Amino acid sequence: MRAADSFYTPRMQLRLGTRGSPLAIVQANLVRDALIAAHGLAPEQVEIVTVTTTGDRVQDRPLAEIGGKALWTKELDRALLAGEIDLAVHSMKDVETIRPDAIAIAAMLPRADVRDRLIGAASIDALPDGARIGTSSPRRAAQMRRIRPDLRIVPLRGNVDTRIAKVAGGEADATLLAAAGLERLGRADVGVPIALEAMLPAPAQGAVGIEVRADDAATRAIVAAIGDDATQRCVLAERALLAALSADCHSPVAALARVGEDGLHLRAELLTGEGDEQVAVERFGLAGQAQEMAAIAADLLAAASPRLRALFGH
């Protein structure tokens, strides 16, 4: 029996909202295919609706300077709350930690490779002295500076192909991209993976989430049927840590939770923008509850210098 049988009808029509980037469209189709398979829908019963976001339109400035992660979500939020779409698909690392009460995360697809990949060099050690690393991610910039203080960070934005082309065109010597996005685009052969021991990912990296209106019980149940519980458990724990830290787009923070035999295993780190200060934790046997993440955040902040704490609103 399907999880959403009580809400399913043969005439059901779902409008699935997404950004229009190539990766976003691929992820939207993954969700569409999963819904079709789970509920025996005809392809035409799940319509993909493309919504242009401010983050897609403004490509010449770092997101942290012009509004942060809301630039990826606010237009989709508006369309969802206005009833123009029934569900919205997001890369979860691009979704603000605090969401409107009227919107609920209904499911997450199984998480893909959480690592970053280095584009433009065979390894971090192989980068020449003073190499220019193209990234607009405070987390990636801080981690690269920590590993190689000689590196220069230059701003680089755009979709996957745009950033690869900018490196090929000489705007930067190398860049970093999420392995999950490259794999979903059929570009798993591009770049080299960076070990997690060297670079922890952004919280929620590699996870695709689906949001619905909180009061839309029917759609929420239909979407829940395609969710991966382990992914959602880990990502919600990472997001709870972000919330407890009061982290924003200016805050260099990395975190990764994984399901172990005795509960969640969490690694997390905070860095200064220059990468010259870092505090880290590793915990085992967690339930993933908000109060646990709050305690871990308090431990991280207590170990941090005033300069580092200031990057997290403390």
C-alpha cells in the first residue's frame, strides 16, 4: 500500500516549482521521476514550472553581499504560498536555516556525494604558489586558506558550466564545485574529489529537498512517500546546528552528520574568513535533536576566540 494512497486520485495534477539552472532542472526531474514511480502517475500529471530567482539573475556579486540564501528561495516561496505551484525543489544547502511557518520540508531525496571537487589542478598541493582560487563561498575560501595560506581568493559565480568555463578562460587558476552537482549533470569525470579529512562540506551539501505548503496535507503525504529518512535526519541535524550558531552567509562553517550504529556521527568546524583560526568538534551517538545541536554549538563558540565568535552573531 502506498504511503499516500488516501490522498491519491487518478486525476491528480502536481505543479513542481524549480529554479531554471541546468542543475536545478535535473534535480526537479529526479523528484518528478520519483513521484511518478511511487504513485503510478502519468508523466503529464507532474508539471515542472520554472521560476527565475534573484540569485540566478544577479551573477556579478557574492550572494552574501546582496541578500544571502533568500535570493535562491524567495521567488519560489512566493509562488508556493500563492498557490501557483504545489511543491518546490531546492538544493538544501541553498535554503535558509529559518523558514516561514507556512512552508514545510516534506521530503529529501537520498543524499549524493557530499565532497567538493577541485577543478583546474590535480590536487591542492599541486596548485602553484599564489594560485587564484575562484569561489564566492566563505566556507570554501576559509578552508582553502587554512590549507594553503598563499592562495588568493577571487570571486567566481555562475552555474557549473559557467564556472568551469571561467577557469578554462583564465579568470581563476582553479575552483571548487560540489561533487553531487557534477554527478547529477553527468560530469562525474570533472575535477578531483577532496577528502573529507581535508575539507568538510557545507551543511546539507548533496541533499535535494522538497517543500510544500504546511497546511497542504495531501501534497505533503504524496511527497513524503519519496523521502529518504536517513538523509533527512542528517540534514535536519546539520541545519539545527546552523540555527543554534546563528550562522549566515558570511559565516564559514562546515558540518557533516552520518548515521552510525549507535546514532548520528557529527563533525563540524568554524573558521575565520582568513582560515587562520579554527575550532572543530566530533561527536558520536547523537539523536539529532535540536537541543543536542544547541549544546554542540555552545561548545564550539566557547572554544572560539572573540574574533571568530563575532562571525556567528555572538
